[in-house]
Amino acid sequence: MLPIEYYTGLSVILFTLGALGVLIRRNALIIFMSIELMLNSANLAFVSFARSYEGMSGQIFVFFVIAVAAAEVAVGLALIVAIFHTKRNIDVDQINSMKG
Amino acid sequence: MIGDIMTSLWAILPVIVLALWACVLLLVDLWLPKDQQGSQQGESNSPITPLLAALGMLTSAAIVIARIGQPTMGFGGMMMADGFSHFICLLLLASGLVTIGLSHDYMKRLGIARGEYYVLLMFSLSGMMLMSMSADLIMVFLSLELLSIPLYVMAGIATPRPSSEEAALKYFLLGAFASGFLVYGIGLVFGATGSTSLQQIVAVVQSGNYNLALILGGAALIITGLGFKVAIVPFHMWTPDAYQGAPSAVTAFMSVGAKTAGFAALLRVFVLAFPAFSADITPVLWGLAALTMVLGNFAAIAQRNIKRLLAYSSIAHAGYIMMALVPYGQDGLSADSVASALFYLVAYAFTNFAAWAVVIALEQAGEKGLELQDYAGLGRKHPALAAVMAVAMLSFTGVPPTLGFVGKFYLFRTVLEGGHVGLALIGVLTSLVSAFYYLRVIVVMYMQEGEPEARREPWLQAMAYGSAIGVVALSIFSAPLLFLASQAVLKLF
């Protein structure tokens, strides 16, 4: 079996990629995908820690995170579609009607 | 086994009542007669839905009040219905009721009256109440999402108005970003201690069998995740846009409810689980509190839009509440720290609702009437509303006799007792800075000429006067409130 550091290291890399994606990319859908990547990197961390502690609680947490992510997708995609209807664009730099 | 389940359900009964009530209300609303003119948008002008929603909140509040003094624990220590959660739940339910009063006529006037709005309000409220009871990091995460997802929808409920959609999208993207940080932080704490239960984390920390780097990294990510929700600098970027674009009644609820719930979770997690690491965490909290107070107050000076001004003011006040958290780990001070934070949350809620009630009364369709200049002459034309706004501004500044003054007094005392003289000094100086923009609102209202138009809607006026009277009256009789707050200290079972 691979040592746990490999898994946690991968999850750190994925989390960093996700966070950078949110900060750098400008398309609302891609930002949203990056957020999903962050959540899934946390899931990877949970299952690998759960494996090393030989308990189930970490794995159950992953189910909660997946369920919540699905709920977020439902609301998030609806919002993005609504914005696209009014603006014909989902570039977050173009969505800046408010200033101050 | 059955007994266990019953005790557990009993512990969260107020939330169960609220959530089930909301589900039933969603169905009831379908059968209520709809106004024919607005029906293509699903508009409902029936007053029955808000009344039923208010009744549900009152029922839930009655259960909480009947429980005071009887702490219960449920779900193997995941949920705690103790003095702390009772205090926060009552504050949240009161905020929900005020929000219904603020929303009813306002939503009709803007043509966005929808029955689902009140249902979403109740769902969000049940998430906030669960958050104040959570004694397990899994529950903190789940209740954070339960409170946020309905709020995202509420912020965008004025669709297809572009600013409302924009507010919802920004709030959503940054809120989801923040929950990513929170989940990863919880993951790291789980990796360090092998548990997400606050009780077991404390036990593991006492046994010394944990990974320090992981737990500190986890704590930092948890601060980041919850910091987004309560709008602490540098995690505040979404706040001005979301507060400005969302319908004003939603903003009022968002600024009070989400902040209260976020601070409830921060207080419970840090005071209960991480007191052993206060030497490392306190400097971070110190820096965040100072930065938030300075940036929030200075950015507010430049604002001409009243909603944006109140948004920056709410950021600044998050900084003041954060100050209470700084001495959380010092011996004998954690109780004071929690009590002064709770007291300030109450002061902030009353003051904020008074200010937002006036904003809602002056707002005209098409986002008009929201500039500072639109308030000119309010003192002559609508003296009562101007007085409410003046009381709110003085309370935000911290001038006696208002609740804001008493709240700041207890905050600064806690911070000074903790030996953080520098932070208290920053707090006082930034309060002076804040006087500049708060008093400017009063100057515009009373000393400039203008013809502002304000709505006379009975519920809205009741909420405005009620909050303003509360701000003054509770400051004069603040001892019972502080007593209640100090009874609500956190302890492990």
C-alpha cells in the first residue's frame, strides 16, 4: 500500500489547483468547476485520513460533501443560466454593474 | 436505542418544527389564490403565507423559550441545545420575524412577491439555528450550507433585474469558494486528530497525540471559510456587491442572520476545541480584527450609495465582533469574550434592522432613492423616519444612550482585560473615523433641503420604530440582557 503522504500530497495539489482556478479563470462555469475540484480534493483527504485511522466517519463525511455539492450545483447552474438569459455572457469580469 | 433517538430529536425540536413547517408552507402556498395580473411571474399578493411563516417562527421560539435552563445533547454529542444556542436561536428567530415585517409590503411594491421567499427564509433560518447548536465540524459544514443555499436564491429573487442576479452570482461563487476552504480545513483537523467532534478533538489534544501543523492549518482554513460568511477583511470582496444588488429586505436578513450564525460557529469551535492553540491563533485573529475595522471604516467614507455604505459598515462591525474573539483562549476570559460577542450581536441586529427599515421605506422601484442625496430633507418631511435613522447611525457610531455604545463598552473592556491595548486603541480610533460617515447621513437628513418620498406601510413602520425604541430602551436597561448573555457561556457537557 502506498503511504498516506502520497494521497494527502495529491489532495493538496488538487486543492491548490482549484483555488488558483477560482482566482484566475473568468468564466463563471469554469470557476464553478474549480470549486468542485476543491471540494473533491477535500474528499480525497477525508478518505485517505479515514483509511489511516481505520474508521468510517471520514468516509461518511464524503457522502455529505457530495450531497451538498449536488445541491450547490442545482442552485449555481440555475443562477448562471438566469444571468446568461439577461446578459448573454457569463464572464465574471463583464458582470460588474455595481461600483464603489 | 429508541430513547436515544427521541432525546436527540427532542434536542433539535425547534429546528425540526421550523423545517417541517416550511415544507408544509411550500405546499399550502400552491393552493392560495394568486393575483391574476402578476400571475405569469408566479406573484402572490396573499398575506397568508407571511402570516403562516411568522406563526411557524413564533412556535419555534416558544419551544426555545420553554427549554431555557435545560441543556440537552443529541446525536452522540453532535448537537448541543444549551444556553448559548438558545440565546442565538432567539436572536435569529426575532431577526426572521422582523425580516417578514420588512419584506411583506416591500416585495409587493417591487413586484417580486413570491410565496417561496418566506419558505426559503425559514429554511435559511433553520440552518442558522442548527449552526448555533453544532458541536461537530460535520454539522458546522452542513448547517452552513443549509443557511447559505437558500440565501443565494433569496439574493437573486428579484430576477430578471440584473443587479439582483449579479449579487446572487457573486454571493454564490464566493460562498461556495469559502465552503471549499471550510471543508478542507475540517479535513485537516480530522487528519490531525482522527475526529470531527469538538469533544473528541479536545480529548485528543489533551492526550497530546496529534499533528500540530495539520491542526493549525485546519484552524486557519476554518477561519477563512467562516470569515467569508461573516465578511471579515480580506474575505469581504463579495459583500458590497451582494448587499447592494440583493433586494433590501434580503440584505437586512443576510447581514444580521448570516453574521450571527457565522460568529456562533466561530465562537463554539474556537472556544471549545482550540483553546490550547490560542498562542498561535490569537495573533491571526488580532490581525484580522484590526484589518477589518480599519478597511471597513475607511472604505465606507467614500460611499455615496446608502446600501453600499451599510455594507461597508457591516464589514467594520464584523471587525468589532471579531475583537471579542481575540482573547478567547485566556484563562477566565473566554466567558467574557463569548458574552460580549453575543451582546454586540444583539446590538448590531437591532441597529441594523432600524437602519434597513428606513432604507426600505425610502427605496423606489427601479433602485431609485438609494443615494445619500435622496435622504436630504428627510428630517423635515418625515421626522419619525429620520429619527429612526439618526438613532441607528448614533448606535453604529457608539454614542450613548444607544445599544451600540453599551456593546462597544463591553467589547473594549474584554479586549483590555485580555491585555490587547493596541487592538482596543485601533477599535476606538476607527470608531472615530466611522463617526465621520455615520454623522454625514444625519447632516444630510436634517441640514439639507430636499423632497424625499417615503412609504407609509404599517408593518414596515412598526419594525422601524420597534427596532429604534429597542436600541435606546435596551441600552438603558442593558443589565438583564448582559446577564442573559453571560449565562449563555459555552461549556462542554
